[in-house]
Amino acid sequence: MDKNSHNTKWRSIDKDTQLWQDVYDDLYGRDAEAIESMSQDTLAYQTKVKNNFVVGKIGIGPFALANNNHIYTMLYGITLSDSEDHWLHDLLYEDPILDENGKPLRNPDGSIRTTKGTYNMGTLYRSYDIYGNPILSWLSGGINAHVDIAKDPFVTKLNINKYTYNIAIFMLRAGFGRNALWFLNQPVIKELSRR
């Protein structure tokens, strides 16, 4: 085990999906959508369900590939640019301080200890996002959210679709975590993805 490895084989994949659901809850709340009697027989309802299933079917592949590819970038230390004056190096960040096992260190109050600096967005081999959550958990949560779309189609409401897969996966792999989903849910981005 090195600092880029972590053992997550004994936990449920639902914990990964919970990362996504927490962002959804922050953005939209968890009000249950009431289905009136016979409304599921309407064309509008059937079209909505069909569109959700299509998004679910198509969305598994990009997140599954990203999950595999992220392992390779971690193994080989892949970056987008090694130039110090590239624009990817100019973003401010707070990065979690990791112990020898690659786990985030915690303050006495339970918050994650961080160090401030400039964010190298071109570094794609991070294990944890800026909040201390494993990046592979975000990607696995994306897979699971698409697999379980029949049970809870919240991922479609988070503006995750064929127009936003690339940027969502890039931002998640670059370590932005929940900020990736917040970014995709800005009104202007939602409007662009519907065109």
C-alpha cells in the first residue's frame, strides 16, 4: 500500500452514492414526488420515465471508464501539463493533509486538516478530492446512481447527461468533488446542456 492506495472493499457502494445524494439534497431537497392515481398512464409521465432510463443506460459507460482510467492515472502520475506557468496551476485550493496511509488527517473538531496553496488542476492522479472524499467513490457513486435510476432518478436532476459527462468526470477526477456538481447545476450550464 502506498499513499495513492486505499482499502474500500469492505464498505457498501451506497456510501459512494450518498456523496451524490447529499449534493442533490443541498441543491433541491428530498421532497418525494407524489404520483397521483392514474398519472403514470399519461404520455408525459411515460416520456419522463423513458428519458430517465435512457440517461441511466448511457451514463454507466462514461463513469465506468473514468473509474478504470483514474486507476491508471494514479499508477502513472498522469498530468495535463507540467509547465509551472500554465493556467491550470493558478487556482487556489485547500488540500487535505494525508497520513502515511493516504487517509485525511482530522482536527480535534472532526474537520479535515488542510493546507492552502495554488491548485494544480492538471494533476489527475489524486486519491482524494479537496474535501477529503475518495475520488474513486465519486466515480463509483456516478455508476451506481445511473444503475439505480429506476429507483431514484436524482442524477438526471443534477444535470448529468451526455452533454455534461466529460466536464463532470474531469472535475471529479481533478479533485473538485461536490463543486463539480454545484458547477453543473448553475442555470446557465443547465440551459447550455439542454440546447
